[in-house]
Amino acid sequence: MSVHHDDRGAVGVATTHGGSDMRAAFTGLIVGAIALLAVVLTIVTLTNRSFEGHGEAPAAAAPGATTPH
């Protein structure tokens, strides 16, 4: 509750609803985090499926590989 004075010095009491804004903020934060997690997991899953058929590079073609003399 807050107390307000008008131009004539009269006192009025007003109530504020701060709690409802916090609830909406936390709900948005949680929903946003879940949505972001879902997007990231979808991208990782699709990328893994895309590279599933690719094999390892041959050892001779790997950079820095040494050949026996």
C-alpha cells in the first residue's frame, strides 16, 4: 500500500498489484527457457542425424599424421 497526498493535502490510500507482474515475469522466463532449450535440442538432433552416415577420415589424410620411414 502507498499513501498519496493531493494538492489540498488530502490523504488517499492506493493499493498496488506488484505480485501479479512478478508472476508474469517468472512465467515468461520459464517458458522462454523451455522454448530455447527445445530449439537447441532440435538443432543438435538434426545435426547429428545429418552427420550420422559420415565416417571418420582416413588416418593418412589427417593433417599432421606422420608416415614411417
